Amino acid sequence: MLREKYCVPFLPQNKVKRVFVSGIMPHELVDELKSMMIKPYVLGKSKNMTGELAYHPDILVNNFRKGFWLCENDADYLPKGLPPKLFRESETELSNLYPFDCPFNNFRAGHALVCGKSVDYLIKAYANYEELLSIYVPQNYAKCCTVLVNESAVITSDYYIGKTMRKYGYDVLTITDSNDIGLNGYSHGLIGGCAGKIADNLIAFTGDLNKYQYGEDIRSFCNNHHVDVMSLTNKPMYDYGGILPITEITSNVDDEDISVEFITVS
């Protein structure tokens, strides 16, 4: 019997069942996820921000521990059909002003939290409670710049994130920013906003890796870690704020079945 459980933050161990995506992600990409039997939950826009970043999942929410997500105070961008206990509101309100637009834009990698100095106070508190190693980096858009391949391997477009994580023993592919990644209002997007793991051995990208200058480097690096890559479209890469996994399918009878917590909404 197949069951459903919450994902370890950003790193599912099985095929993903539910994900968060941006409200500006094209229907073509959303439909492609649906064709793989993945349920997309579309996030709205932060009322405290303008521009496309206001719709980015990796800006709006943070999966700071398994089965628990953080959002800004009085968030009205959460979709219907979610278990009430899935989210906790921070007292933080997002802002257009960097770095106050990215307190949730950080990530867990194994037993570490990788973050900038603007990390939300609740995330820091939970990291301390769970005795995570806090790895501070100069770049506050830590998640935007980074794709998690597994607990010990990442792809990043930020030199200092790469240098710091390599120092702590991670295998890192460091690439540079590229005009191949689109993002309206900016000279380019970031690689972390173009990707998300949709299975333990599969990363989906929001554009065609064959049209991206580092596409072969990414493919090779992921293959070295026994992870495949796929493109959701044949159009160029675009930063939509990532594809964030919520739940995954499991056949382990010891795993808690949480699918009843979700409500089907048309």
C-alpha cells in the first residue's frame, strides 16, 4: 500500500507527490508536473513586495523542518487545501529592500543550515534547538543561488557559498551567473530558482539544460551523485523561485500516512 509522508526539507527520498510553485509559472510547466502525477500548490503574491520576486516560493516560504513551513506575518498568498498545522507565521514582514526580502531564502543541507545574516529569527531558533551547524555566507539569497543535489552535494552560482560549503566537506559545483537564465526586472535569474528535486534521484529544471551554458556541467555533476536531470520545457531557463517539494510517496508501513490532512480543491 502506498502512503504519503512529508519530505525532508528540499531533499525527498522517494517520488514527490505535492510541491509549491510560483503563481507566475506558466501553465505549460505546471501541466508537465501534473502529467507526472505531482500536485502543484500555487502560491500567490506577497502584499509587501512588488515585482516577480513577490511570487517566488523560495522568497515566500521556508521548509525549516520536516512537515513544517514558515511564512511571513499575515500571509495571504497560501493556497487552499493545506493542513492548518503545516505553516507557522513569523512576525517578519517581507520588504522590497535587500536583504529584508529574503529572511526565508536559506536551506538545510544535512545537519547544517546555510544562510545569510538576514535569516529569520525563528529559523535560527529551530536550528539552535536541533543543534544544526549554522553556516553563514555573505549572500542572503542563499537558496536562490543553490540547487541541492543531496545532503552532501550542491550546485551554486555564488563563489563564496561554494568556497564555504567546500570548506565544510560538501562536494560543490560552482558556476557563474549567466544571462541564459531569465528574470523580469533583473539582468538575469539564479540557478536555484530554476530547479527542484521531484524524486530522490531526479531534479527538474524550468528550462532546457541544452540551452544553458552550464547544462552539461550540471548533468555530469548530478550523474556523479546518481541523480538524473530533466527539463520541463524546451524553452530557455527561467527563474520562478524554484519547485519546493512538500510530500512524497512511500511504501514503508512505518511512515506516518499524512495524505488525509490535505483537502482536494479544484
